[in-house]
Amino acid sequence: MLKVIEDGFFRGLELVLVLLMIAMVVMVFGNVMLRWFANDGIQISEEMSRFCFVWLTFIGAVVVARENAHLGVDALVRALGPRGRIVCMGLADVLVLLCCLVFFWGTWRQAPLNATNVAPVSGLNTLWVFGIGFFTSLGIGSMTALRLLRILTGRLRPGELEAFAGEVSDEDVAHSLKGRLE
């Protein structure tokens, strides 16, 4: 049941990413066309497309973290045995967790300033834009903490260690995508 909720949540995030991308394309393309044909543009579309890009990036980071698709140096990890891979995974997770804590703390410290700042064109409170750091740090941090807990209790999911080592074939990726699209 928990897996169904988790999958639904991440499908919802993927839908949000698609909607943000569509909004960006419509606003930027519309503005280009208006400037080209009418020698005019919609100022708010420039600002809102930038805000959409910020949200797209930070929400996308959470989705990518779930799929273990962030950049990594797996050449060393592939050369290690299962115990060495587990140690590397644990160390990497500790570092990621520390980065998430620093990111959350920085967003927290910056929040009062952003709460009193407004965007110049839309008048939108900038905490709505940069507060996405809370979501990203909590999202990636919670997934990392849960995986660290699974490492410490010896309950890694099947294939999780191989995915960390970059031993996922193109066939596995295609199968994963096919299951998601159905």
C-alpha cells in the first residue's frame, strides 16, 4: 500500500514537472512571438517563466534522486565487491544527508528575507519561489535517510546496490519506463 502511495506521489510530481515545462514553453514562445510580430511582450511571463524554471529544477532533483539518476562516479564503485559498495553507498548517503541539512538550514535562514521580498513585476512573495528549497531538502533528505536506515539494518531492496554501482542496463531502464507509461 505504501508503495502505491509513493508511486502516486512521484507520478504527481512528474505531472507537475510536465505542467511547469509546458507553462515555460508557452510563456517564452508567446513572448518571443509578441516581440517579433507586435514589437511588445508580456513582462510577467518573463518573471513567471524564471520562477517555473526554479521549481522545475528543484522538484526534478527530488524525482531524479528517487530514480538514482544523479551524476555519480561509478567506475570505482563497480570495481568493489558488495561490502565495499555498501560502505561507499553509506558514505555517499551520509554526505548527501549533510548537504540536505545545510540546504534546509540555508533555506530556513533565508526565509525571513524572502518573506518580506516581493518579485518586481508579479508582486509575488519570493518565499513562494525560493521556499522550494524546503521541499527539495526534505524530499531528498528523507529518501536518503531511509536508504541509510536500510543499509544499517541490512535491508537493502533487491537491485538497489547494483543501481548505486551503475550496473543498470538500458533494457532495465526501458522496462522501468514502460511500466511507468502504462
